[in-house]
Amino acid sequence: MQSGRIVLTPVRAVRGGWADAARTAAGDRMRLWGGLPPASRGDDGLVNLDPVVGREIAKPRPALVVSPDELNAHLDTVVACPMTSTARPWPFRVDIIFARRRGSIAVDQIRVLDRERLVRRLGRLDPQPVLARLREMFAD
């Protein structure tokens, strides 16, 4: 697997980066993307991943929606890959720059999330590098 770097274009700046966004989200009432239409593939938004079990990635954090729009329009769940500010050179992570901070998309932590876990949209990015990494991981 090859390493790739993508840059997220935020819809609006999140002052203080991911940590402030997570703290804000923890105090927010859970809303479906802040009253916006259903999620689309390539949407990046703040999601609440708590409660978790074992080694699952935790706390409110940005995540990239990777499920097809056809599913997102008809189901009350989305498939998303959480983002982390901890960049590691692992082959199952996609390096990114978000809110002027380096991090990665944790493809190995892919999750099916109920829409109630979706707090708000943060931006959009091209999901193709993540989808390519998923194909590499699961095609064999």
C-alpha cells in the first residue's frame, strides 16, 4: 500500500483545531448534521463515537463518510472512517491536513454509525484515496 496525502477544504474554520471541535461537540445536543440534508460520500463531519468497547477509536472527532449516496439517502446509518490528529506511518492510514494540522484517516477503524451520532458537517474532501485504500485492504 502506498502512502497518500490529501487536503481537506473545510466549510468553516474550526478555531483551535480538532480538540476544540470535539469539546464543543461533547456539550452539543446530538443533531443530524445540524438540520442539513443527509450525509453524502466525501462529507467530513464531527461525529460522536462514544460509547466504545476495547480498542475502538473514541470521543467526538471528525470522520469521512465513505458509504455510497444511494445508501445514505435510504438508511439511517452511514459508513465512516474517523480522523485522528496522530499521524502514524501505517499502511492502513491516509495522511491528511485538516484545519492546518497534520493527521490521518483511520481506515482500519471504519465504522457504521447511526445518524444520531452525526453532530455537524465540517467540510468535504475527495474520498477516492480512502476508497482506494479500502479496496487494497479488503479486495484479497
